[in-house]
Amino acid sequence: MLLLRRMNKEGSPPHGIRFPSTHSSHAKLSCVLAPFVTILVLASNGCWLFLFFPHHLSPSIESPTDALREASPDLYAGACQLWRGEWVPDQGPSPYTKTCPYLGASENCLQNGRSDTGYLHWRWKPADCELSRFDAGRFLTLLRTKKLMLIGDSLARNQMQALVCTLAQVEDPIHAHDEFREQTWRFSSYDFTVTFIFSPFLVNYTVEASNDTIAGQTDLYKLHLDIPEWRWVRQLAAYDVAIISTGYWYHRRCLYYVSNSLIGGNSNSGLSSKIIKSHAALGITLRSALKYITTKFEGITMLRTVTVDHFENGEWFAGGSCNQTGPYLSGDGVVPPVPWMNQMINRIQTKEFDRARASMQDPMKLHLLNVTYSMHLRPDGHPGRYRIMTPDSPSNDCLHWCEPGPVDLWNQFVLHTLEHIL
Ligand SMILES: *[C@@H]1O[C@H](CO)[C@@H](O)[C@H](O)[C@H]1NC(C)=O
Ligand SMILES: *[C@@H]1O[C@H](CO)[C@@H](O)[C@H](O)[C@H]1NC(C)=O
Ligand SMILES: *[C@@H]1O[C@H](CO)[C@@H](O)[C@H](O)[C@H]1NC(C)=O
Ligand SMILES: *[C@@H]1O[C@H](CO)[C@@H](O)[C@H](O)[C@H]1NC(C)=O
């Protein structure tokens, strides 16, 4: 009841969350901010597209997770479905403060003037178990002499920054490599390395400036859906843990190639036929990436699922904002369902995860960081207007996550998972 009142007082009712319906020319910062726009305007049914693919890329319907769980309960011993649960009030300290020098400038909400701090005082309570607080010393000890790679877009960067700041409470890292597309941090007394690889599509791609502008974008991306990107592939063998993710970039202007042949493009690609839905292309990518990983990589892999953005009262480029100050709470009847597009992408990710896992000799080497639902519940966790402004940026960032903030949960999931297998 207390919580219900809190919502009503401080947050507007959780209605009005909708996907943008068209692009604008803000495409720069928007790298990732170009949300699920494209998909909504796609007319054709994506199913036919699989007819064009080699057999190993064709979709599967079955979802072996439950069967696997029944057949091999030991695989899941000690584990619970972390993603099911709710946010509960918590007065514990944040894992790090705004003074951490490794935070993303745009995600350092407190530094950028956010004064409602209620969003910091929640913890995730899984329905079936307790999730312990992130213990940086425990993490570093567990991963002593190991190397972890985060692969993905700026949301993966978001997670990396949160992780580095959390671990920096124990030891100041050395910033061993510092480029936009690749960053490496070393925690020398544990001989532990974290690397972030910016690989927004997970697969090889080139980008061209085209002469025409479609949906506000001139850059045209040519994606090789069957070729995991060289940036991470070339060094993966030296790592012990890989966390992969992808999503939002698939809604930019994209042409798709398989076996070096054009198979189609999304609705913004400029093609007049062979329109392939973005999430279908994303499914093919995941299958290629997971196939590569499950056959070539000896280490542990985690697939982080899609997140949810929370633009309200307008699209991200049209004055949309996110001013909520508390999570959606279960039990008070106001939790909206996960938006259908995120749910659909989550389903594709789960399906490809299941398929890959079923093909592995040691399924304990592949795990799902199913963050979609927990992040859906946190409309209050984004920088919103407390971000660093650039000329091209929308005035609100309702996609990335404040640091500290709900994004820290992802690293709790990582630690919890590793504790059960290392
Ligand atoms: C992927 O891209 C890199 C860099 O352009 C290139 O060197 C490599 O050959 C490509 N991989 C394949 C399999 O084509
Ligand atoms: C784009 O414009 C340039 C200069 O006008 C022209 O040379 C080029 O062929 C055009 N490219 C395409 C793909 O139309
Ligand atoms: C959020 O705050 C901004 C600035 O105060 C305001 O313009 C906007 O209407 C608010 N949005 C919502 C959804 O309340
Ligand atoms: C992941 O979470 C979604 C809810 O967002 C749920 O529908 C799905 O079943 C979960 N996947 C797995 C494998 O547990």
C-alpha cells in the first residue's frame, strides 16, 4: 500500500509508453537511440525470408529449455530463474559513487544533476531465491587470472562501466587500452582483465554514406549476417568469459548479406523488395554468433537479452521523456506488459540460446542473462534529461541506464551465474 501510494504520488501512471513511428535526423547520438522504429512500419511477414537460407540458418520452433531442465536437473542445481521477480525497497549503499572516474559521462546521472535519488534504493528480489549483493572482492577472487570480454553496443559499454566502477572499490584498475571501439582494464593484483569490444551488430559490416536520406538516416550499413565480427573473433580465444548482446542497431538502415550475397534489407534500406524484418535478421546473426562460439570458444558465454526503453509522451527524437521516479511494482495492478517488440526479440534470443545450448557437449558453458523483464520494470532508471547534451542528441536519454542504477543488476546476474559454475 505504501509502495502503491509512492507510485501514484511520484510517478505518472505507466501508460503511454509507445514505440516511435518514424525516424528523424538525430541519428548520430542515437546510434543506439534509434529504437524499435523500423519494425513497426514493416509490412511484410518475415517468415518467407527463411526460404532463402542455408539449412543451418533456418529457424526452429521448439524451445528445449524446459526439456533440458527436466532431463538434467543437475544442470540447474542451485540455480533459480533469476529473471522472474520484483524490485523491493533497499536502503543499502550503492556499489560505487558518482566520483568513480570510469563512469560514462552521460550515464553519471548524479553528477549531471539528477536530484531524485529514490531510484538508487531498490534491489532485485528473484521470485524463487535470494540474489546476493555484488561482492567485488568475491568477483575478483573468483576470476583471478581470468579475462572477461563484453561484446555489443553502447548498452554493453554501459554494463562495462558499471562493472569497472564496482570492482574499482577493491582495486584501482589500469586502463590498458582506450579506444572508442575497444577498451581494456586490468586489475593487476588479481591478474584479471575486462575488455569491451564495440560490435553493435556482432557481425562484420561496412558502412556507406548514401546519397539519399531515408527516415532521417544517410548511413547505410551492409551486414554479413553469417560472419561473426573480426573485432571480437580475433581475440576471443584468449578469454575465459564472453558476454554478448545486440539489438538496437538492427533498426538502422541495413542491407543483409549471407555468403556474400545480398538477401535483403530492412524497410529503411531503400530496397523495394526483399524486405526482411530487423528482428529476423537479428535471429540469423545470433545463430551465426552462437554457432561460432559453441564450436570454437572454450570459455563460458553469456547472452544478455534485449533491454527496454521508456520514452513517454513522444518519440525519442520528438521530445519524448522519462520522468518516473520509481519502478513498476507488482502487486498493485499497474505493471504494464513487456512491450511486444522487446518480448519478440527476447523470444528470438531465448530460442537461439536454447538451440545453441542443446547442441553443446557442455551446456554449462552457455548462459542467458535474461534482463528484459527486470529492466522493463525500471522506467525510473534512465538518465532522462540528466545526460550530457550534444548538438545531435535528443534531450532525453530513456534508453541507457544511470550508473549507479538498475544496470548494476546485470553484473549481479553475472556473478551469481559464475558462482555456480566456476
Ligand atoms: C571481416 O571483416 C574484416 C575486416 O574488414 C576482414 O578482414 C575479414 O576478412 C572479414 N571476414 C570474413 C570472413 O570475410
Ligand atoms: C552519389 O553522388 C555522387 C556525386 O553526385 C555520385 O558520384 C555517386 O555515383 C552517387 N552514388 C550513388 C550510389 O548514387
Ligand atoms: C518530464 O519533464 C520535462 C521537463 O520538466 C517535461 O517537459 C515533460 O513534460 C515531462 N514528461 C512527463 C512524461 O512527465
Ligand atoms: C526471459 O524473460 C522473458 C520475460 O521478459 C520470458 O518471457 C522468457 O521466458 C525468459 N526466458 C527464459 C529462457 O527463461
